Amino acid sequence: MDSTNSSLYVDLCSLLADAFQVTTDEITPELAFGDLPQWDSMGHMELLLRLEEAYGIEIDAESIAELVSLPAIFEKLAKRDQTDE
């Protein structure tokens, strides 16, 4: 991921750390589903709910299966931000 210094990336790391109750040091740039014990199927749904709330997005069934890594989530939100401009 090339934008690890962007405010979106920093915000996402904080959101993931909060959702999974870990430190931001445990959130790596390539973090994916299953890398943390907390990122299981229940943790994934909690994360998606937090993303919807924090970013005012609606996550459909197709996106649930796609948003399984920090890079995938970042890319989806970055694209959304670009189309909103």
C-alpha cells in the first residue's frame, strides 16, 4: 500500500485497532482477515458496521467478501473519496 501516511490510512488503522481491541502497532499495512484472532467472521461484521458508521457508506453483500484486508478497505474508501470530489 503506497499511502500509509495519508490521513485516511491513519484513520483506518485507528478504526481497525479500536474494532479489534488491539494497539495500532498491531495493524500492519497488509493486515487481512484471519491475521488477528479477533478478525474472525464476527469481528469482520463488527468492522463493517464501524466502517459504515464512520464513513457514511453502505456495504452490500458483494462488498462483505471483498473488504477482507486493510489494502482492500483503503482502496474502496479512497476510490469513494475520489468520486465524491
